[in-house]
Amino acid sequence: MSEKRTNTTTPGKKAGKILFQGRLLSLEFFKRNAKYIIFMVVMALAYIANKFVWQSNMQEYISLKEQLGDARTDLVHSSANYNSMILESEMAKRMSEKHLGLSAPKEPPYQLNSK
């Protein structure tokens, strides 16, 4: 009784066998398609580099935007101080012109507590 063996390999196993035994990805395959493989590797590296450069530029943009906000805040603060000093000096000048005998207080005002 001799039985014939039938090929019971599934298509997935057959593809794996072809792939890993060097039939599909052989040295000849790489020689024939070297230009395309190199092109694809270069394109992948360019994509990764472009993404890295974009992320670096975005981080720099966010940092510069924060610095700009801080500079604007400092500008408003300095402008307010300048306007306050101009107002004080103008008031002192007018008081001296009118000879009122008034001057700016040396100490800040204080509040009296009434108990």
C-alpha cells in the first residue's frame, strides 16, 4: 500500500518558504533593483530628516513666541513706569512754579485704625 503524499502546505507557508529560502529576496533581486532600493532608502531618510527639521523649527517658533510675549509685557510695564515718572515730574514742576510749598512725601501713606 503505497500512498501518495499530497502537498498540504497552505499558501502562507508557501510564501514564507519562498521568501526565506532566498528565492524572492536573493542576491540577484538586490542587484537588479539596487537603484530602486537606494532611492527608497534615501527618500525614507529625507522624510525623517524633514520631520526632524520641522519639529526643531516649531520648537524654536514657540520659544520665540514666548519671548515676544515677555518682551511685550516688559514694554507695557516700562511704558507705564515712564508715564508715571513724567506725571510725577510734571506735578513737581507745577507745584514749584506756583510756590505752593508742597512737595512729594518721602514716606508712603499709612492707614489709621480706629478701634
